[in-house]
Amino acid sequence: MSATVAPPRAEPASSPIAAFDVLLGRPVSMRAMALLRVLVGPVVLLHLRPILDAARHGRIYRDAFYEPYAAWYPELPRGIYVAMLWIAVVAALAMTIGLLTRVATVTVFVIVTYNVFLSTTNLHNNRAYLMIVLAALAVAPCGRELSIDAWSRRVRGRPPLPTSSPGWPLWLLRFEAATVYAASGLSKLLDPDWFSGTVTWHRVVLVRDRVDASLLPSWAVDVLADRSFHTVAAKLIIATELFIAAGLWSRRTRFAAVWVAICFHVAIELSAEVQVFSFLAIAALAIWAVPSTRDRVLVLDVDAVAQRRLGAVVRNLDWLARFRIEWRPGGPVTVVDRDGTVVEGGWAVCRVLSRLPLTAWFALPVGLLPRARDRVMPVGGAA
């Protein structure tokens, strides 16, 4: 008597596992990943610069103390190792301009990762984050836009490749980006020395001579050296990191979280040595844009010089492809949002600028104003 094998039971369509599977496989725009690829190339060059500077002076990682992760981990001869670093430089440039994008991105990921794991002394949080971002870019089809590869296909008359693909690399990278802030904030929250301000105050004490010699006014130096200031500042830093970690997930708080994150990383870069982390973290904020393109309409007056200039700004700076421009004779600047909301005049200009990566830093605070920002505030027509 033969035994019968029951077929595997399918998950109900409404189960959490099925919903999660649909989320990972749902096609979304990879435009944000393409922009991130462009921005990460220079970050990789900054990461490699001190390593190459040392190599030019005859020093590589094993000329100082180093501790391999494993005895079997392969180590290259000196000349080949240095040549490999220069290959990474060329690949990073190719990755940025989008030339042989997939090959260049995978090459950068492999070389950067190999170099980091040559010694336990190489692995810092900022380098681990760089490897994770490069891994996500290596598996995502991020070369189909903002690239020489895409331009070459158009020139040769070949049909463009799809710009949407399963969104799992984007979702996983979002999870990692939020985890960076959450882990940092929680670790500080649970550390008594951090929570009490001892850590930040001690850091200032160690570099007090540099603080005194800086361009800061004397009152600012006195504040930084005051122990009680750090008692409050440490808690503010912890609250900031936790707010960014949670706020990025909700569309209601995302703009505020992005703006706070930019301010936070600028402050870190000015006050501490974090290698490439600040630049990488700011670049990675691009992934929090809604993964769809041309779903907002910007209506401009074809006869108004000022509005034509705004159109030129949008065409050149709309790297995330948020707007579709339409022209009409007469009327104020008008934005039709993806939910059908219509905004006109000055508020429409602010909304446009708050969605362009290069101007969002200045315009986002206006976008955080109450719902009054949706009222009509006309600006002059022809100029």
C-alpha cells in the first residue's frame, strides 16, 4: 500500500506571511536607488582616500597592527593589493556615472568588503553601513535610470529597460537605515554614562585645546565645557535618534524626520570624526521618497518668465522624477498632488522645492507648517 504525500499547504491570501511576501515582490520604482548609486560613488572615494594616501607612502594595513578575522582569509601581495584599490576607484567612478553599472557596483562592493574584512581593526560602524548600502545597490537594478547605460540604449534606439522591479532591496535598506538610528539611540539610552552626559562632556574635555582655538565665541566654549549642559544635551541626542528611527516610517512625520536627520548629521560632521558616515547617511535619506515617479503634476504659465525658470529648475533638479510638467497660458503656479490636492501660488512653489533633493534642506521647514500651507496664496503671473 503506497503512502500518499499531502501537497504543501498554501498560506491564506490574507495571512501576514502572504502579505509580507507580496510587499517584498511588489514592483516599485528604483529611481531612489539610482540616485543613491550616484551619490554613494563619491562616498566610496572618500572612504578609499586615506587608504590610498597611505599606500602611496608605502604603508598598507599589515604594516601596522592588524588582526585577521580568520587564518584562511586570503591576503594579496602588496602590489596587487594596491592595484585592487585603484580598480575600486575606477569602479566607483563608473558606478556614479552609470557605465556598466551592475559590473561596477558589484566590483565596488566586493573590493570594499574584502578590504574591510582584512582586519578586525578595519570594521567600524560607518564601514559596515557602507557595505550594506553597496550590497543593496549591487542586487538592485539601479542602472536603468540616471546612467550612461540608459542614455546609450536611447541613442542606439533600443527600448528602455523597465524602471520598476520587486521592491525588496529598497525595503530592506529602509529597515537597515532606520535600525542604525534605533540601535544607536537605544544603546545610549541604556548606557548610564551616555544618558547622564558623561560621555559627551569627556569628549569635550579631551579636545578642550582645539575647542578653545576654534572660531567659536567664548560664550559657546563656556557652554560646551559646562558639565550641566551635557546632562541635557545627551538626552536631546538620544531623543533625536529615536525620533528619526520612528519618524521615517510614517508619511505624517517623514518630512520632519528627514529634516531633523540632515541637521543631526551636519552637527555630527562639524563636531566629531565619523569618517564617511554623515555623507552616507544623508545620501541614504533618498530611499525614503515614495517609490513612484511622475505622480505629481506641476502646471506652469508658458508666458511667465519666472514660471519658465521654475520649470527649468525642476527639469534639472528633479532627480527623483517627482513631477510631470504641464504648460498653459496664464494662471499661477499649480501643483496637483498624488492624492488630488491642489496647491497654488507661493505654497505650490514651496511644495515643489521641498520635493527636490538639492533644495529640500531649505524648503522642508515650510512644508512642515500646518495645513494652512494648502491654501491658495497667488504669486504674480508674467514677469
